[in-house]
Amino acid sequence: MKDRSMPICFTSEQYGKIEQIAKQKGMLSTSQLIEKIINEL
């Protein structure tokens, strides 16, 4: 995984949704889902 130099900010509601989706996809952390989305852009 590459080091990111710019933080990404979410509201607690948004972060909760990201956690939920990551769990549904069998990922261990939200970082994995965010990294996957960034790589697809």
C-alpha cells in the first residue's frame, strides 16, 4: 500500500457506512476499502 500524504475526512455517519460496507466485503479495516476505491479511480 502506498503512503498517502493527504488525509481524507468523513463525518461519523459516513465513516459508519464505510465500516459497514468493508465488513460486508470481508475486509479487515476501512483502509482496505478506501484503498480499493482510490485504486479504481
